[in-house]
Amino acid sequence: MPEFSRRTLGDLALCALVIAGSIVLFIGASTLPPPRFEPLGSAAVPRILGGILIVLSVIVAVQAVVARNSESEPSPERPAAIPYRGTMVLIALVVYVGALDFGRVPFNVATPLFVLASGLAMSRLTFRHALFFAALGLGVALLLDWILSTFLFIRIG
Amino acid sequence: MIDAFILLFQWQNLAFLVLGTGLGIVIGAIPGLTATMLIALTLPLTFHMDPVSAVTLLIGEYVGGISGGLITAILLRMPGTPASIVTTFDGYPMAQSGRAERALALGIMASVVGGVISWMFLASMSPSLARFALKFGPWEYFTLVLMALVMLAVLAQGSLAKGLMGAALGMAFALPGIDSSIGQARLTFGSSTLLSGFGLLPVLIGAFAISQVLRDSNSAATDLKIDPPKKRLPVYWSDIRTHGANMLRSSVIGTWIGLLPGIGGNIAALVSYSTTKQLSREPEKFGTGYEPGVVSAETANNASIGGALIPLITMGIPGSVTEAILIGALTIHNLQPGPLLFQNAPEIAYGIIAAYLVANIIMLLMMWGAVKWIARVVQIPRSTLLSIILVFCVTGSYAVNSSFADVWVMIAFGVIGLGLEAARVPLGPFVIGFVLSPIAEEQLRASLMMSDGDVTEILGRPWALFFLVLCVLTLIWPVIAARIGKRNTA
């Protein structure tokens, strides 16, 4: 798919999401009581912002469609990217926080595993790298655990 | 002011300032990592610190973060921070022609001079501006916040509608929670977690640190290979005569541009560079490794920090995301930035001013003495840095309330930030909208209560009207400018 139509579709998707969010604002505002002690009330700002967001979404959508019909802009040069890396790091992050929160996995165990997983996702998968990231993760975990528990009296996991 | 310096020179405050400046220089030197991200990450730690120490640490990081960018801008043509983009124009050609040490020396000296001159503006203007701002009522504050938000949205790169959309989205995300005016839950949809709203720190860390790490981890960029300077950094007394006027002019430009919301150090550097080029007798030499190019860019980008701190401490208006985070740092210590800061917490207001000057001097000493080693630290593999940063993000968000709900909010805002950037919605107005939304709403409601719902009362308040007119002009200016441009080309 050419860059330009991807951009148009992206803008239209953004507008759809923002309009959906604005509807949530209106629904939330409708449950709030009318103003009693002051002229504006609690629901006014959500309604104002919801309205502004819808208007802006329509403008962005129209701009995207009009730009699609006009002369296409040259796409800016982008650095080479490996998109799966970011996704893998995000999955590792969600699993890490989930393990700490729901699994009650100790911080000193979950952190080296997370650093190992995210580090390997961003570099080459070799035994040497794995060993390095595991050791790094353990060091960071022990240091942070000590700082948090000694100075801030906080325990994670 | 003298008391502020005495307080600053207490060993723990000075240690935090040195630590902050050092960290800032290193992070600022690494392309992709910014002072904003560093400050957002450090913010949770300051929660448990004395407010003066917290502020000194963050100011040190800010100054160091902007200054550190020049190292990789000169040696690699990869600006460590956006503020150093213009430094690459002449800094890199100088390094290529074997004058890397001279470019670094001039860049460091210019940064310090820019910082010191803008400090003079900061120290002399802030107390009187704060006294003036004390006369402002809710109408003035509301219109001022509105003006700042509109300027940020308009001046953000990309489409005006998307800039405004970013600001409105940020404001919308600040709405859930207990409405302090009536003490009732708003937009929480029955969730007890949302009763306290989205925490500032998880939102900031998510939108800036997490989204940046996720974006950087996608990058196929290889680790940096840098050739650190080998000789001593040369500066001469004759540089005062050669570059003095340039430094002075660029400092003034940087400071005044820094004052305006939404215009960062990169624009200050660009305007200053263009002005110096226009005034030069040898404009053709710019871009080929010409010393005044490095001097003007580095002086202006550092001077813009001092300028940006003026509206922050006098009126509580952030000029950029970094200042929005600094406002967050003050609010978590129950300090309200604005004119009353000079009365309620003078040690903080004057502490910021004093810390800014001393941070510039520490930056000079550190960069002068350790530029070789800083250049080596920059070569730490990206995967190592990003993995550690993620662990810091998680622990930092958790540490604020000892709650995993904050960590999930951080991840969610990381994804939102990534999505907004992918859709080219600027993150600056989004975050500043989030920070300023409660202030704007509170002031608007107070204004309407005072005037019994009569909006026309604004017409009798000159400053509020002035801010409102400025706001409208800022909004319509892009349309007028486009028409003028079309007419000129026709």
C-alpha cells in the first residue's frame, strides 16, 4: 500500500477514535448533576472538550480526504526500522508488569528475566548477549530493590 | 537571592545539582534520549526528597540535557537533543576538518555564556513579573492558560488541527476523578481506581519515556562509534572580541524566544543562526565549518532555558514539556508555581534561579574536563540502555503510590503516545494540555462564579482581553500567513 493512502487511512482512523472518545465524554457528562452552586457545573468542560474534539476530528478527516485528492506530498525519509522489536518489547513489558502485579513474582526474579527478554529483542540472539543481559538485569534488580526498600521503604512484587 | 545561594551550597543540594547536571550531559549526548525523558524518569525519586534538593536535581538535568547534545552534534552530526540540530551545520564540518576540539570548546563556552546571560534576565525579571502577576484574577489566568495552550498547539510541528487536537485530548484525559468543586466523581464510570484520576507521573513517564523506548527499540540504528577528542580544548582571549557580540545577541534572542510558550531551544538556535548569518560579512561560509555558526546556535539554545523558566516561576505557565514536568515536580511537593511561589516558598523560587546559574558553571567544568569520557559513555549499546530505562520506568511509576494501577496507566499512555506520534499528533500540546487542564477549568469556573455567569465581564479586564485577542490572532495567523504567501507567489 503506498505511503500516502496509508497516511490518509491513519488520519481517518485517528478521527474515528477521537470521535468515539468524545462520545464517551458526552455519555459520562450526561450522568453528572446539573450546576447548583455555580454557573458552569461539572459537566460543562467535558461537553465543551467533546464538542471541540469532534469539530477538530471532522477538520482532520476533511483535510486527509482533500489531501488524498490533491497532488501527493513526497514522503519524508525515515530511518530503517524493525517494527517487531517494539512489539516484542511491549509484550515483554506487559508480561513483566503482569507477573509482578497478578503473579506476585519476586522483583529480583522477574526483572532479570525482563531485561534478558527485552535486551535480546533489541539485539542479537546469542549466548553471550543472553548471559550479559541476565547479569545486567540481576544487578539492576538488586540495586533498585536495595534503594527502594532501604531509602523509600517500598517493596515491589 | 543570597539565602538561595547559601541553601544551594549545602552539600546535599550541591551534590544533587552535580549529579543532575552530569546525568543530563550524558543523557543529552545520547541521540534519542532527551532531557525531558530523564526528568520524567527522575521525577518519582524526587517525591521522597526535600523540595530544594528535588528542584536542584531537575534543573541540573535540564541544563545538562540541553548542553550535552552538542557533543554528538559536533562529533557525529547526530544531535543528542533537538536543540542541537543547528549545531551540526557548522560543528560537524569543523570536526571533519580536524577542528573537533575547537568546535567543542566554542560550543561549551557559548552554552555557558548563553546560560549566564539568560540567568541575568531570569534573576532581574522574575521577581517584578511575579509581583505584576499577583494582580491577575481568574479571568486573566484562564485566558493566559488558553493562550499558552493555543500557542503550543499552533507552533507545534505539523497541522494546526492536529496540534489543537493534541491539546484537547490531553485536557480530556485530565478530567476523570473527583471534581474538587462539588466533591463528586466525574467520568470514572464506576471505577474506584479512576477516582484519583490519571496520575501526572505515570502519564508523563508513559507518554515520553515508554513511547520513546518503544519507538527507539524499533529503530535498526546501529550502536554509535565515536572518535573522542584527543587534544586539549582550545579557547583564546581573542574569542571575546571575535565572538562576544554574537554571544550577546544570540543570548538575547534565545532568552526572548524561550519566553514564548511552544518555541523550544531548536527554534531559538535556528533564529539566532539565521540572524548571525544575515548580519555576517561572510554569509557564504556558514554551513562549511564556520565558528560563528556553532557559537550562535549553542548560545541561543542554552539561553532559551532561562527564558522558559521566567513564565514558569512567575505565572506557572510551562513553555515546553520539560517545564510542564517541572510544574509536576513542584505540585507533588504541594507547591503551586506562579506569582505566590515567591511569597509562599521563596527558597524554591529563588532556588530555581540560583540552581540555574550554578548548573551552568558545573556544566562548564564537567564538559570541559570530561568531554572525552562522556563521548565514550555515549557508546553504551542502545539495547542495554533501553532495557534499564524500562525497569526504571516501572519502578518509578510504582514508587509514587506503591500501586500497580499507576504502572498500567504508564503503559497505556506509552501506547497512546506512540499512537499519537504515529498519527503525527504532537505530544507537547497533549502533555501540557493534561497539566494545564485542571488550572484552566478551576479558573474558568471561578471567573464565572465571580461574574454570576456573565462572560462579558472579560471586556472590562484589559489583560484578559489582551490574552484572548493574542489567542485568536495566534489561531488565525497561519491562515493569514498562507494567504499572504499565495499572493506573493502569484
